[in-house]
Amino acid sequence: MTGATGMIESDARDLESELKAEIVRLNKVVEALMNRVEHSSTQHCSDFDQFQTTIMLENLVRARTEELEAALRENEKINRALQEAEEKFHRVLDQSLVGITMIIEDRFHYVNPKFAEIFDYEVNQLLTMGMMELIIDAEQSALREAMQKALNKDLEKINFIANAVRRNGQLITVEVSGSSATDIGGKPALIAVLADISERLRSERQVKALHEQLQYQAIHDPLTGLYNRLFLNENLERELLLAERQGYQVSVVMSDLDHFKMINDCYGHQAGDTVLKAFADIMKRHARASDLDCRYGGEEFFLVLPDTSQQIASERAESIRSALVAQPIAVAGRTIAVTASFGVATYPANGLSSAALIGAADKALYAAKDAGRNRVVSSPWQA
Ligand SMILES: Nc1nc2c(ncn2[C@@H]2O[C@H](COP(=O)(O)OP(=O)(O)OP(=O)(O)O)[C@@H](O)[C@H]2O)c(=O)[nH]1
């Protein structure tokens, strides 16, 4: 990262120039000493003294110069190693698949190319900006608070999801994680890793929607939107167990459109479908939230009425029957009168299990058909 490694590199450079300066300084000292020796020799020192002092100084200077040159070479080696390390470090940062940034005093001090790509900016442009300029207004205060906590070292790690705006105006969702502040050049710096998770969230939402759709389709009839037989089978038994525990009655109403085959034959299958949907809509309008309205099969329907006596259930069936009679259905450019027959059975009187109860309702329905259709018959059969 330019900031951190740059500082180490500049320390090494400082050392190198200090060493060079030291060599120059020493050379000057030697020169000055030599001058002094020469000067003093002209006055009162013997040739031998002068010779000895010169040799001693020369040795001293040579030894010190060698020491300094060795230190200089060592420093150059360290410098090269540092440069190589920085290049490697930069290559890693440049090729990173996540955005990496260093923030100092609310501004981007460093961003890697991926970070810039995520926000559709050039690296240099971002270096004149701060995180707040990228995050949507509504989420800025939460972000500021999280960053402040990281700066104060109140948080060991920061991890948050925020919505941001790219330079081209596109809204994206980013996940940011980082650790508490580090000291860079005497200033607290936040180093954070950031990933664009918009696509991942979109896929997750699609999978969730698909899952919900499949769940819906698994228990609903596609034509009418009522629950299907599978759902009825799974829930009626549970409803009866609940009724047994709580001590209430459960009534069921089985209904079947009269002479439905004729509607299909006269007006076509599509007209038949329209009639099925119209009847289903009437059932939905007459159902309470706790009721369970299902398409049992073909033109047969089923209604489960928890905590409902046979008398009330029979009245409910009667109101559905009369609503159908009162509502001629428009098919194939005309309106036709449709009727239905109903069989009512009640737990526990007419059946103790779901199969027994369905059987009793079916029997009552056929009694209604036998009695001339377009009527409601309640099961007289004891469980
Ligand atoms: N349009 C349409 N017709 C269906 C569907 N499912 C079943 N049917 C038809 O419903 C008709 C049922 O006819 P039947 O069982 O003879 O009963 P019905 O004509 O209603 O006579 P009754 O019940 O005795 O009054 C058949 O013609 C089936 O093809 C469906 O989803 N759409």
C-alpha cells in the first residue's frame, strides 16, 4: 500500500543519504586533520611524528569508510528488497477481487483498482473523495458512527452492509469489513475491504421468490387459486386433532357443480374453466380467515369450517349455493345459470377421522344430487 510501504521506503532513503553525508563529513574531517598536521609539522613536529600521525589517521579513516560503505551496501540491499516487496504487494492489491481502501481523516488515502471499478471511478478521482460521498444519504449517519467507533477503537472489527451510488448513478449494495484504526504516519487510518454484493442479493431474492412460488404452487390449485387436495389432506387431520384437544366441532362442506359436463360440452372447456373460477371466487368471498377452501378435484370443492356446528355449516353452504344461483356467469358471449349441490358433515358426530368425515360429506353430497341437485344436504349418519 503506497502509504505504509512508502513510509518504510522513505525511512530507508533517509538512512542512505545520512550514510552518504557521514562519509562526506568524515572525508572533510580527514582533510582538515591532514591540513592541521601539515601545518603543525612546519612549526615544531619531527618528520617521524608527522608520518606516524598521518598513517594513524589514514588507517582510522579507511576503517571507518569501509564500515560506512558496508552499511551503505547493506542499506541498498534492504532498499531493493523493500522495493521488490512493495511491487509484489501492489500486484496483489491490483489483482484483488475485492475493493481495498485506506481512509485517513475521512478521505480515501489509498484505493485499489477493484475499489475504483466497483464505484465506476478512476483511482485518482477517488483519492480526492471520502466514503460519505458514495453512500446514500439515509445511511450516512450509521456509517459515520461505525467509522468513528473503529477510529476510537471501540470496535475491534467493523462489518456493515450499505447502499451506495456508482458514478453512473447505479445503486449498488456493498459489504464493508475492516478492523479498528491503525496508526499510519502518526494518523489513525482505517483499512477496509469492500465487496459489491448487489448481484448476490439479487440472486438470493430470486431464489427466495422461486422458493415461495414453488411452495405456493405445491399447495394451490393453479386454475382457481384455492388450496389443493394435498393441502386439505395434510391439514384436515391436524384440524381434527386440534378440535379433539380443544373440544370443538369441525364441519366440512363438499360441493359439486351440477351438470358441469354439459357446460363443457355446450360452451367448450374454456367456458367450463370460467365457471370453475367464478364458483371458486364465490367460495373465497364466503370463507372466513380460519376456513380452508379447496378445489378437491375436477368440479368438486371442499370447505373446512373449524369450530362450526352442522347447523351453521349448512347455513354457510346455503349462502354459497344461493350466491351462485344469483350470479349468472358470462361465458362464450352469453350468461348461463349454474347450480351446485352440497353435502355437509361434522366432526365428531359424522366421522372421527378426516377420511370418515370426507366420506360422510361425499355421501351427503350424492344425496343432494339424488334429491334433484341445487341443494344442501347435511349428513344424518352417525360416526
Ligand atoms: N373445463 C374443465 N372441465 C373439467 C375440469 N376438470 C374436470 N372437468 C370436467 O368436469 C366434468 C365432470 O362431469 P361429471 O363427473 O359427469 O359430472 P357432471 O356433469 O357435473 O354431473 P353431475 O355431477 O352429476 O351433476 C367432466 O366433463 C370433466 O371433463 C377442468 O379443470 N376444467
